[in-house]
Amino acid sequence: MAEIVIHSDSDVLAAACAARLVTKLVDLQAGGGIPRVVLTGGGVGIAMLEQIRDSPARAAVDWSRIEFYWGDERFLPAGHPERNETQAREALLDHVDVDPSLVFPMGADVGHGPSGADEAAAEYADLLARKARPEDHGEVPAFDVLMLGMGGEGHCASIFPESPAVYETERTVVPVYNCPKPPPTRVSLTLPAIRTAQEVWIITGGSAKAAAVSLALGGAGEVAIPVAGARGRLHTRWLLDREAASKLPSDLHRG
């Protein structure tokens, strides 16, 4: 069953998620592990990274011993301000002592046009397969924490309702074309790849998300509401603000 945690507003949500992630990373490292984390973009996701950057608690984490991945990426040139990677670097990664060899961004557009997203997706799938350990039992690392935002229509990563990506069952990473919001070309993990994670955190705020949150937690299918298919092996956490949770029935309010 999904865990639902509701915070008063988007600022508190970002700060609480930052504290939750720092605590999780410290605990994993205390156990001797090298955490494997999948980052997300979006307003709250990037605000969370900024909160970590500005918090004294960031010093409790050994940032050089973390593997960073992305759940999806806008297929734009490297360094473009709308790329999730660029925003994550500006918000946090450029301000802490990460090991560059453990940061794994998705491929960028190098001028070959939208068709280059096919190659970028295949290359990222190969990377994931190489990084998977025997105990992961598959072609994707069993990520410790995989974070997702969501759209008002229920998309997560770059998996949109009724799109070819939502039907994908074999590939772990796919190119996404003709997205209903710009930019139209992207690269994304698939739902089967997302479901390899130990924990999936769905982080979202705002009244525009309320209907999709209610549908996803009310049992809607993933074809119509893709975020409904995002779940972790051990935990699925919905981290919301009050506006995003406003259409949930009272018996689902657990925060």
C-alpha cells in the first residue's frame, strides 16, 4: 500500500523531501552502501535539491559515494537550461563533492535531430545494464530511491497517458516523441524500469495535480494515468502538499 504524506504547502514539501532524502542517504552510507538515486526535474524536485544545497545537513552526506541517475530528460543540447541535468547541477550537484564518474546523465542532442533520441535511449539502457549487479536480477540497478514528479494529466517521467511509452513492457529506456508539452522529444525510463527501484517517491504539489493524484490513488489504470503504475519494490511514497491532496477522500489522508 502506498504511503501518503501531506505537507502544508509546496515550500514545506520541498524542505521536508530534502530532509527525508538526506536522512535516507546517511542511513544507506552508514550501512556501507553506495546509494543509487534517480533524480527528477520539475518545480518541487529542483526546489528540494536547492534546499539540500542550502542546508547544513548536506555535510552529513558523503556526496562522492553516491550514484546519480535520471528518470527522464528533455532531448536538448548539453547545458540547455531546460534539461533536468542542467537544473540539477545548478541546484545541487555543482555545489557538493560528487564523483563525476558516478553521475550518469541521459544523452543530449548533438545536432542529429529528434532521431538522436533513439540512440540516447539505447545508450542509457546499455549503461543501466552495465551498472546492474547480479543481485539486482535484471538489466536495471535496483535503485535505492527513485524520485518522480507528475503532471496534471498524470504523466510521470516522460510517460504520458495513452502514449506508446506507457505500453512498453520490454525496454527499460525509450525515446519519446510528440510529447503534448514542450519540448516534444525526450528520453525516459519505462514503468517496468521504474518498478525495479526499492523506493519510489512521487513528489508533487499544487491544485492542478489534485485530480490526477486522486485518480491514481483511487485505482485508475496506468494507461490513462501513468503515475498510477509507478511503484517501488519495498515502498511507494506520495509526498504531497495540501493542494495536490485536496481531492483525496479523507480515509486516504495519512499525513
